[in-house]
Amino acid sequence: MNWLNQQSSQDNDIQNNIIQSGKLPRHLAVIMDGNGRWAVERKFSRTAGHREGIESVRDIVKASSQLGIQYLTLYAFSIENWKRPVSEVSVLMKLLEHFLKAELNELHENKVRINTIGKISSLPQNVQKLLHDSIEKTKDNEGLTLTLALSYSGRWDIVRSVQMIALDIRRGKVSPEDISEDLFSSYLQTSKIPDPDLLIRTSGEMRLSNFLIWELAYSEIYITDKFWPEFRRTDLYESIMNYQKRERRFGKTSDQIAIENNNKESESYISRVVNAFKIK
């Protein structure tokens, strides 16, 4: 089922307007928060909240792919979430298993590449196998890279990276003088994907919750009061349009950014002129 063929003309027009309005985030990260509170407010079971949250995952993955976003990282299950009641954790693992089984073929057909970060060895064996098979099947896809953060925490990954660097120093592969931000980043589980441009957090909470705390240093942050089960593509569009209005300075001044942008436009124009006069 090709997602591009599923769009309504109205939705397609909205997406085209967004694409033409400004630069899209290359990497979008999402803290999917509020499943339980959404359910409690409606006097449903927490399980119902998690099930409805899966529908939001489906819609956001499809919309991101249709827009041409390159990387989408979803905070699906933190290391701290293991502290929840055993029954709820069991439901979450079963939902993850069901999602992978039900969606894999469609994700693959739409060129989605599946990736994971986190302490995957702590997940149930059947879930580990499904993840491995999903990653293997989609590894050559060149569309959206969908990263599932499972049994993940930012501090855990940083500590793990420090331990690995220390081991490499002991083995003589690295010296303390070699350590830089780039070297450190290469030891993180996110080393093969760019840092997020935009972080979306649902449910109105104003915290990172131990998610990508190294990688989010310069990310734009968008907070919505909507719970995750309510968050669908129209909300995604709103967050991206909000992002497009911001100026990302990375410690520089607005004047410096303006000069750099003008230089890039000039270089692009010169390149187009040169190419136009090349003899084919």
C-alpha cells in the first residue's frame, strides 16, 4: 500500500505548502507522552490509551514519510518505564510486538528503514528477534529512517559511551588527547543519525525525560498540551510550521546567519550559471 496514493488532495496541498514555506526538519524526534492520562480522563483502561497511541504512531510515520522527512525518532519505552506495573509493561511489549508484525510489510513497501537505540538486550526475546528481523529486512531502504528508542535513556547511553572510550584508551586505540565532541558522539548509539532539528513533546510537560540529552543540545523544542493519542498529522503540520518560523543561530548572531545565508544563495546562483554554460 503506497502512502503517497492514500492522500487526499487537501492533505497533499497542505503538505506542498509546508514544503514550499521553508526548510523541513531533517531529523524529527518525539516524546510520545500522555497515553495513560488520555485514557484516565475518558475512564478507559491505560491499555486503551496505549492502543490509541499506536494509531498516532501510524499517522505520524506516514505523514513524515510523505513530507520527505529523513529521520524520525520515537521515544517508545524508557529504561525508567521498567518500574511501571508488570501488567502494564507486559501490555506495552505485546503492543510493540503486534505493531512490528502488522506494520513491517507496509513500512518496507514505503521504503522506511527501521532502526533502534537503547538497551535492546533487556527486551523479551521474541521482541528482540522481531526487531532484528525488521532491521535486517529494511536495512537497504532509502526513505524515512524510523528509530525506535526502546529501553533507552540518554544518561545510560552517555555512561555506556564513556565506558567504551575508557576501554579503548586501555587498549591503546585512543588517547585522552583524542577525545573531542565528535569522537564522543561517535560512541553514542545515535552516531549514524544526525542530531534532531526539532523535538516534539506531547501532554504539556516541560522536560526532556532523559531522552537524547546529548543530541538535543541545539534542537528546537515544541510542546503541545495534547496527549499523544490525540496527536495526529494536523498537529504535526502545526509543529513544523512553527519550527519554520524560528531562526536557528547555534550561538551566532542574527546578522552572521543572514550573511551566511546570503553567501549560500550567491554560491548556489553562481553554480547554476556555471552549469548552464557547461557543454554537454
